[in-house]
Amino acid sequence: MSDHPILFLPGPTECDAELRAIMAMPLVGHRSKGFIEEVKAIIPKLRALMRTEQVAMFENIPATGMMSGAIRNLVHDRVLHLTCGAFSERWHKVSQACGRTADAVAVEWGEAIEPEQLRAHLTSHDPYEAVVITYSETSTGVLNPLRELAAVVREVTPDALVLVDAVSALGGAELHFDEWGLDFLLSGTQKCLALPPGLCVIGLSERALAKAATVKHRGFLLDFVKSKKGYDAGKTPATPNIPLVYALSRQLDRIAAEGLETRWQRHLDMQSMTRAWANEHGFAYFSAEGRQSPTVSTFRASNRSVPGLIAKALAAGFVLGNGYGKLKNETFRIGHMGDHPRERLAELLAALS
Ligand SMILES: Cc1ncc(COP(=O)(O)O)c(C=O)c1O
């Protein structure tokens, strides 16, 4: 048995001893030669993770902060949000809070946005500068069909940028930044990357960077044009979370050693195991059939008590997620993401049985 409860939350997720030990090492300065070299080394590793040859960077900020950064850098005024749960709705609110004209194609929580819905909206409205898509909607366990949605944007409004929330997807769900024609992606370290929260990693297309250069008042810390110049020289815009940067670097090496495809498959396998368990025990998915995320499964509690299930998991040494927001007691979530081996998930499922 572990010396602490093992996190099967949909973030933050379990962070193993090797990575935690790196973060306990003595500090170095962020302008030291060694750290500058580390920053330079990390960028190509991030590119590989996102499958892009374009721009990758990171910043000390929760994903929510980077949502504002993206809007302030990449959108003068008109942006479309595809909303289907708490986090996609959050980015919509962020755009409104930044004073942009933010429209939405909204579906019920638990549903995914389908490509034809997006096509119908785009063909009946003035063009948008950007379309915002949440790949894995952590609140409902829905995986939106990102590749197909991005293809619709590219086809119908080729000038619109495709901005993606991949917070609970990057490193767990299949994703090809360049091949799928994405322009911006944000993700946090606390989900499929199995690290503590604290850094937001981003991908940026060259055309998005060129667009940013035309947008006024991008802000200071999150000015992508200025940051890119710094990162090219291994210099972060401000003092980063130095220990976490080292741990991220090591984790990116470990992910490369596992192999991205193998990692994606492990997540799919964990999803299948969870599905089999739910079928056996009579739990129905909250998320629409065929649109379920490989990193987080959300089930209806039906006549079972969510606090009861969570207590049962904890007694066996595991932390399970309750429902998000308004779904708190109606659903529960199993975050099978990050570095969990299949065997550990099997232990959790057996304990819940
Ligand atoms: C899909 C998604 N987007 C955004 C966020 C917000 O991330 P943060 O708490 O790092 O701002 C989360 C957090 O759970 C998330 O799951």
C-alpha cells in the first residue's frame, strides 16, 4: 500500500517519487547558464509532445490565466466558443471579460460539439477571427472531435485561428498540432503530464504569432511576441517555477521514452477497463456515447451516493473525483490520466466493486 492516498482525480493527478525528488533539489538562478540551457532544451521536447515544428513555450500561470493571454494576443474582437461544460464556458467568460465580442455554439453538458453544428454556425454568421475548442471537457468527460472541428474551421473560414484547450488531453489523448491545423494550444502540468500544477505549456502556429504582432495591448507577462524572443535565447519573461521546470524536462524525456503512441494507447486501455467496470456495475456514462474522453470518465451516480463511493475509494487508498460544479452529487469522475499503470487502475476498480 502507498504511503499516501493515490490521486485518481481528473487533476491534479498522481506525481511519482522520482519527479517529486527532482523538485526537492537545491535551487539555481533562472539566469544561470545551466538553467538557460535547460530552457533551450525543453522547447524541442514540448514541440515533440504537441507534434509541432512551430512555436512552443511555457509560463508560470494556471491555464485559466493563459486563456486571457490567448485572447489578448490573438483576437482583436470577434471570437467563437464551442461550449459543452464548465471549462469551455469558462474560456467564453474570459473572452467576454477581456471585452471581446464572444459568440458561442452551446450544447447541453454531456454532449459534444459535432462538426456539422459548427459548419452550420460558421456558414450563417460573419467570419470569426478565432474559434475556441475544448478538446477534453474535464467537467463532463467529453472528448470533442478536435481534428474534425479544426478541419471545418479551415475549410469554411480559413483565416480563423483554431485555439484549443488541451488541459486534460495533452500527453493522454491523441493530438497532432501541425497535422490537424491548430493555431494555439494550452495545457497544464497537473493533468496528463503527472506533475504538480504551476506551469502552463503552449503551442503557437507561426501565423498566430504573426497575428499577435498586429494586436495592440497584449499585456506584459503574456506577450507572445516578446516571450518568443526570450525563449529563443533560453530566457523566461520572469522568474519561473525553477524546480517544476526541471521536473517537466525530465518528465518529457520519460514520456518520449514511453512513446507518445504507447502513452495514448495506455490511456485508451484505462478507459476501456473503466468502461467494462461501469457496465458490470450498472453505471451509465454522463458523457455522450462515442464522445468519451480517454483521460477522464464521468458517470451518473444513479441511486448510489457519490460521497459514499469517494469514502470507499479512500478507505482503499485512492482519491476519486466527485462531479464538477452543478454535477457535484449527480456524477463522479475517475481521472485515469498521467503515469498510472493499468494495474493500479485495476486495484482502484476492484476496491470500488
Ligand atoms: C479542460 C480544462 N480547462 C481549464 C482548466 C483550468 O485549469 P487551471 O486550474 O490550471 O486554470 C481545467 C482544470 O481542471 C480543465 O480541466
